Amino acid sequence: MDLATVDHLLTTTRSVRKRLDFSRPVAPEVVMQCIDLALQAPTGSNAQGWSFFVVTETDKRRAIAAHYRTAFQAYATDPGRRRDYAEDDPRAAQMPRVVDSAVYLAEHMHEAPVLVLGCIEGRVENEGVMAQAGLYGSILPAAWSFMLALRSRGLGTAWTTLHLQFEREVASLLGIPDSVTQTVLFPVAHYTGEDFKPARRLPAQELVHWNQWGQRPPG
């Protein structure tokens, strides 16, 4: 493999919000190519109980976006959601941009030419952590692969979940069975600009525990 290309893809696949170009149509065949690639991801017990629901009809996109916007407004005004970081924490400098772009997406979600929902057969909200991890672990790798496939084709998206506050309403709108769990909502569009940069992240040395919680990697 060309590691430079692979590493660039992995380190520059961002949650794209303000740079989504809502003025350009997205070819259905490209969306299908990306989903086809996503379905090569691992899935628990090879069950392949996943579904990708593609929404292009204007009225349905607007309805889903309205639910997302309502959920976002409640989320954004909840004081319990506020996080304070030390000045030298890279997240402190990033948060104003993140908040600004999140507000933008909430206000413009309906303009995305394509919405894609990642879904999985089964319900585990009333079950234990093992069942929950198994169910979500069978769709989230495919959803991430979908983002990577979009990125490699000049398309962007953002991983969003706030619409799940209204999961039943969205399921009713789209005819999704009660036995299916929605896990992620992707607004899909071309993006403006030429490329993305790697994000500033906390160093791995601070986030890795080696053999014992709190014990850092050697070296």
C-alpha cells in the first residue's frame, strides 16, 4: 500500500459542516459506490444486518432536518453540556470553531442534497453493555468506511446523531421498521476548497494505558 496516501486519507477525513457545498448535486451512483465499499467492513457474526437509508426527496430531507434542528437547539442550550478546558488544551482553541460550524449545520441541514442514515437490525437499548457493543460494533465500522469512501471521492459529511431524539418520528416518516435501530445521520455533499489538514489531537501518550490503567506506553 502507498502508506502516505492511506495515512493522508485517515488523518484528513473530517466532520465537514461549513465547507459542505449544498449547491452541487451528488450523483446517486457515487453514493452507491461508497455504500458498496462500506459494506466490506467487519460485522459481528457476519450477520450483515446493516442498512443504509438514502434520502433525496426534498420534503423528507426538510422533515428530518427540522427534527435535527430542534434536537440541536435543546442540546446547545443545555448548561450540563458545557465543557471547560485548560488554556493549553488543544480542544480549548478548537471549540469556538466547532460550535460555530455545528450551528451552521443545524441551520442548513435541509440543504444537503443527500441524507444517509446508517441502520442496524435489532434493538438493545434495554439490554446490557455486551449486547449494545455488539450491535453498534456491527454498523459503526461500515459507517466510518462510508465517510472514508466519500472523502476519497471529493465528498464530505459529518457524523451526527442528534436526530435520534426523534428516532421514532423519523422511522415513521421513512417507513423504517420498529426492529431497526438508526445509529448515524450523514449529510452528504461535495465540499469547497482543495484539501483538509490533520486536526490537533491530544497526544496518544496521554490516552494509552499499557497493561494497567494509568500506566503509559514504554518510551
